[in-house]
Amino acid sequence: MISRAVGVISIRRGSVDATLPALELQDALQRFTTQFADRVTQAMEPLERSSEAGLRDEALRKNLLYVSSALEIASGLDPQVNLFDMIVFVHLSRALLEKHWIPVLYRESGADLAEVFARSEQELETLAEQALTRAQQTQLMNVVDTWLAENPQQIRVEGIRLADFARMAGNAAAERAVQTKGLLSSVSMASRAANQALLLTERGLFLAHRLPSVWRLQARLAARDIATDLVAQLSEGPDAPVPRMARRARTFARHGAIYLAVLVALAVLVWLLRSHGWV
């Protein structure tokens, strides 16, 4: 049962009511996001220093996606919806990390990142115990795991949120859409009752502290993309400057070798002529 008391989300578990203030839930999510971002960035540092350019670039992109997605979720309008979305984000990201990114790209270097996601999912489970009913937790996991089973080829999942499941078309998704809408509708009353002004202030302070780190990641990624594009423009294709200069250098070297051979032959001929007194 969800109370209409200002700023409070009340959920009945059997015969016991557990009350979690919306502001407290938002603060818990913000603390989780700060720790998550720091852990992910630290785990990504060895990957970003890899000698493999493809691994290095993908690790930086993933770092930016993970951190910015977590910040986007934590600064959403409704703390309980934010919790739903954070659970979806971390669960999907961990599943694809273990299924695709570690075996295909990161390999043994991704062990620390896998540990970060495993620990983060455990922390979210603990938080969910305080804010969601057991039925909601089970229903949420069923929705996410069903989507994973139905979309085995999808490897980029950082932008997927709970509401997206309800919008995905197809007969196989009909039941999932009903469950998703049920989960979201269960928090609509709490959203109207919460002290939105206080929540908004807290979100603003949170973002003010965390956004600079995201901007630094974006700047690093942009600089790397610019450098990669510049190298490609200089070196790829027959008309690019580097291949063109290399061809000219090879041509000059061949001609130079011919000219040198001619000069040497002439010098030898002159020496022979002089040595026999013919010149």
C-alpha cells in the first residue's frame, strides 16, 4: 500500500508496513551512484591503458555510458521509478558484460569491472528490500530476464529503462508490457505526494558535484575520436597524405638508386681510362 503522506512511500509487506521517505530513497540512490561511478572509473583505468586500440576506445566509451546513465537515472523525477530503472540498468549491463564484453573484448582484464557490477547489484538488492515489495522485486526481475531471453543479439543496453519495455512492440512483449505498466502505476500516487521542491534541490546539488567528471570523460572521448579521425584521414586511402608521401619517397629512392649507380659507373670508367693513359 502506498501512503499519500508528503514525501513518504509506504509499502505493505504481509502484515507489516515499511515506510521509506522519498528523500531518503533519493539520497540512497545518489550515494550508490557516486560509489558506482568511482568504482567503474577505477576498474576501467587498466582497460583504457591497453595496448589494443579497439579495447582502449571501447573501454572509454563504456565508462562514459555507465557513469552518465547512472547519473541520468539518479536525477530522475521519482525516486522509486529511479530505483526501478537503476536495477534494470545494472542488471542488463552486468548480464551483457558477462555474456559478451568480457569473453569477446575485455577477457581477463575485465575481472575487476565484473566485480564492480556484481557488488553494485547486491547493494541494489539490499536497497530494494527497503523500498519494494517482494512481489515487485520478483516481477521486475522477470520482466528484465524475459527481455534478455527475447533479445539475445542486443549488446548495447545502457540506455534501456523500465518504461521502454512497455513500448516495445510484438506479441511476445504483450505480457511484459502489462507487467511494466503495473510496476510504474504503483508509484504514481507517491510521485504526486512527494515534496518535489526538496527533491529537486537535492538533485541539483547532486548533479552539480558529479557532472564535471562526466564532462571530463566526454572531453577525453572527443579528443580521442578527433585524433582517430585525423589519423584515418592522413593514412587511409590511396589519396591520403601519408600513403601519397610514402609512394613519392619510394619513387625518389628508386630514382636516386639509379642515378647513384650511373654516377658510380661513370666514375669507374673515368678511373679505368686514366689508369691506362687513355685520358
